[in-house]
Amino acid sequence: MNSILLNTINRKYSDRPPVWFMRQAGRILPSYQNLKKTHRFYDMMKDKNLASDVTLLPINDLGVDAAILFSDILVIPDALGLDLEFTDKGPKFNNPLKFDKPNSIIYKPEKLDYIYNNIKEVINKKASNIPLIGFCGGPLTTFLFMFRDNENNRNFKDAIKYFYSNREESLKIIELITEASIDYSVKQCKSGIECFQLFETYCGSIPNELYTELILPYSKKILNKVKEQGCPTIFFPKGFGEGLRYINKDICDYASVDWHMSLNDARTLLDQEVGIQGNMDPRILYYKNEKIEEYLNSIKKFGSENKDWIFNLGHGFLPDIDFRKAKLVVDWIKKTNWKR
Ligand code: CP3
């Protein structure tokens, strides 16, 4: 397979960095917004024709080098019995974890079967040089969301309180999440994904020492099981900060870095054997074109010196970003002489 993304991960470097974006499937694309007029998000996810089409939209509309599966990290709590619903304001669970409710979590693996069919459909439809990225939520991020009983409950207050006051119970739940996530991620590999990203988007909601001690072993376990399947792994621990120093090749192939830190600082903290992905602040896409290009020029040196770099955002697209600005970024990356 002649994919610039997979070649870069395998250290067969090109004259430019590969590019894809977190949250590229859906959200900012007019072609997706058009579909949203007549279809609901969760219904599209459960329809293998639509889910595979939406997965591939950004290849055409933006020209990115990889597809990421159109799905969501919250399917794991759904399969753990929490009954996921997407309202106009966001996701919620009809049967959430409650502060005072003893946990009765039972994993029903068959609830995720439709996703494996979506993966197979994408593999059938896509061009051979475009790899499909599968994903799963990180154990802490998934745990925090599991307390969300209504779509306005966004600050994880109950979940964090539970984590601090019921440590042992919390870790038991996180272990169950991990086991389900491993089953789910390994089955994604068996269905055909060619790269895998673990989204630990709320890593920064506890101190990085605590994350490293208590949660990182679980994240590592998921990433290692995926790697055992021969699938390259990317870990996105958003807000991990100085914790990046604990990430090495035994954990993942690549670390995706958020926008709080410069690429150079992140590179210094990370183990040299781990590749780096990131970290454009998505809000730069609110700038005028000239100022966006100014930013891109400012990271050119990093891109010429670091061939193991994958261009991406430091967090997903915001919903109201103009897709033409994202297209401008992809075009710029492709036409620039990176002096490698
Ligand atoms: O990257 C991609 O485009 C692939 C698909 C993907 C979605 N969600 C589709 C989605 C991925 C990788 C995610 C990850 C995800 N989902 C995260 C971690 C990464 C991040 O960006 O923070 C989190 C925390 C979620 C949970 C979630 N899903 C929330 C809070 C919401 C509502 C608000 C929002 O972000 O839009 C969703 C809904 C969701 N997931 C949408 C999409 C395309 C929007 C639904 C719609 O179109 O109405």
C-alpha cells in the first residue's frame, strides 16, 4: 500500500509531512451538513452506506492523506449498557453512572457489530493509498463521560468527585472500560483498520502524575493489544503537558500533541523513538488566510527537521470553521517545498 501516512509511520519518509485532521469526518464539511438536513448523526452512524460515505468525504473535499472512521468514542459506554442518545445539544446517557448508584456494568459486545460492518464497507469503497484510521476513547475520557445524564452536564463534576472519593470503585470501572475497549479495538483491526488512535481528550482533568500512575497502564494495555495485531498506534493525551516525558515506544508509535505546547517542546519531552503528530490550534482557522499562512510558515523549519511528523490539529475542528480554510492548509502542505 502506497500511503504517505503509513510510509511515514514506517519511517519511509516523503518530501512533505502527511496530513489529516481530528474531527474531519462530518462537522465542517458542507457535504456533511447537507446530509445532516435529512439524517440524524446516530442514524447515519448505524447505516453502513452513509457511515462509509461520510468517512470518505474529507478525502474528496479536503484532500487529506487518511480517513478516520465516522463513529464516536461514546459507543463503548453504550455497549456497557448506558444507552447513548445524541440530542441536538450533544450526547447523553439514559442510564448513566450515578454518584450513589452501585455499578452494574455489563458489556454487550454485539452492540458494536454495526461498526465492524462499517469498517468493512469503507475498506471496500476507499482508494488503496488512503488508510483507514480506527479509534477508541481513552479510559479516563470514557469514564468521565459515563456520568453525563443530560447534554448540558459538560464539566464532569460528578465524575471527578466520584474518582477522588471512590478510588477503588473508579479503577474497577476503568478496568471494565479497558477490557471492552480492547475487545472493540482488536475487532476494528480484524475488520481492516490500518492505523489506530486512542483519544484521551480529557487526560488533563487530573494531575499528570496521577494519570501516569493510575490510568496510563490501562491506556498502554489498549494500545499494546492493537499493536499486537500489527496495527500502528497513535496516542492523543490532551493536556498531559510534562507527562509527555513518560511516553515511549512501549506505549505507542506516535503521540498526538495538543496546542498548549510548542512542537519543539513536545519533541524534547517525548522519547526520540516516538513519532509526533499535531498540533495546530484549530482556532487559527478563524484567522484570515494570510495569517494562517504566517502560522504555517512558522512551522516549516520543524517540518524540514522532523520527518517523523504527521501534520494534524491540537484538538478537533470546531463546528463553525470554514472548510475552505482547512482546504487551504492541506493545499499549502502539499505545494510547499519542505527542504528535506
Ligand atoms: O475525527 C472524526 O471526524 C471521526 C469521528 C469522531 C466523532 N467524534 C464524530 C462526531 C471522533 C474521532 C469523535 C471523538 C469524540 N467524541 C471525542 C474525542 C475527541 C474530541 O474531539 O474531543 C469526544 C469527547 C466525543 C464525544 C462527543 N461526540 C461530543 C461531546 C459530541 C457533541 C459535540 C460535538 O463535538 O459535536 C459528539 C457528537 C459528534 N461526534 C459529532 C460528530 C461528527 C457531531 C454530531 C452531529 O453532527 O450532530
